Amino acid sequence: MRTRILSALILAPLVLGIIFRGGFWGMLLLLATLTPLMFREWQRMVGQAGYGALLYLTLGGWSLLALAAKGWLAWSGALLFVWSALYLVQHTLRYRGESHGLQAVTQVGQSVLGLLYVVIPLQLLLVVHSTEAGSAWILLLLLVMWSTDSAAYFTGRWLGKHKFSPHVSPKKTWEGFWGGTVAGAAASVAVSYGAGLPMPLIHAIGAGVILSVAGQLGDLVESLLKREAGIKDSGNIIPGHGGLLDRLDSMIFTAPAYYLYLSALGVT
């Protein structure tokens, strides 16, 4: 627990400093740095070996981030198709008649899903950060995630009786789920009003509920991936916390939901 707290005390100010003081390039550099590290953990979870595949994933991820940085988000689908097609061409040219099932399809499928799972949320975070008051919008997202995680844990520990998904994550309960959702909504309202964000009360509550629910579902999906991979943590890069995907699993689901919600409000 001491290591866990110490890691949080070091990393939280660093990340917040980049978000609020690093500007556009600081945020882009942060996300570009996270990309290969998160992909390495993704490979571990899906059983994909080889630094060649990691390099190809990273180049694809950086290309998607570059599109978001230039404001060309609509080109992402086309880039994903071209990237996938080139990956299939590579497997085709390397084929020597050996039969290992659907190896090419499996490799490409794992990689495309990895791009969708890891980089699309990072893309959308960059877009949100680039808006007016972008740092404050990102702060709202982070505090909703942190509040939800903490409240779900303690509510579930003190009051939890009804299992949420016992076969995937036996310790999660419905009481913890609803406790986290209420805390997420409260955090959203607090940040919205504290930071002076242009969002009415009902929209602040709605954002908190949507992000909280999305984050908890993302956490559950990550638990399933790790359970099927037979691992406890996605990695060990953060002492006391495990891997980046362990810490950012809720963000993977909340970032797209947040982008869509803000787009509906005319923010992005």
C-alpha cells in the first residue's frame, strides 16, 4: 500500500503538470510516450510476440495521433484500413506454404483491435485537450474516474452484498457500482462549477453518470482480458499499481464516451 500511494503521489502531479502546463505539444508527447508502452502490455494480454509487431503497432498508433493533432480525425478509418491492408500484404509476402491455422487473420485482428482499444481513446483525449478550456475538461474526466474507482471500492467493501459480475471480477458488487456512479456524478458537478466550465447542472450530472458507468464497464472488460490471458496485471511499470492498462482501463471506455458527449454539447 505504501508503494501504491508513493507512486500516485509522484505520478499524479507530473501528469497534471503536463496537462495544465505542457500545452498541446506536452500532451502530444505524453500520449505518444504511452502508446508503445500500452501496446507492449496489449501484446502480453493477447499472446502476441515479437518486437516487429510492436513497432508496426506503434507506427500505426503514432500515425493516428498525428491525424488527431492535425485535426484530421475523420481520416482515421481510412488510415486503419490502409494499415490493416499493408499488414495483410506483409503476411502474404512472407507466406511459405506452412499452415498454422488463421495466423495472418489472427495477427492482424489482434493488432487492429489493439489500435482501436489503445489509440482511439488517446486520439480523442488529444482532441478534447485541444479545445478551449481543454485542460479543465480533461481534469473533469480524470477526477470522475478517480472518484468512481475510490467510491466503488469503499462502497463495495463496506456495503457490498450483491455480485456484479462474479465470473469476471468476483469482488465487484452492485452496491459498489452505484456508489461509484453517484461519486462520479458529484465529482463532475464539482469540477464543472469549480472550473467554470460552460455546462448546465443537468449536463454535468449526465456527464458524470455516463463517464462513471463507461469507466466501470471498461474496468470489467480489462478484467476479462486479463482473466482469459491468465495474468493478474497487464504489466509492472507502475510500482504498486501494475501496468498502464491496469490504471487506464476505465479511460479506454470513458474517453470515447466523453468525446461524443462533448460533441453533442458543441464543445468539440
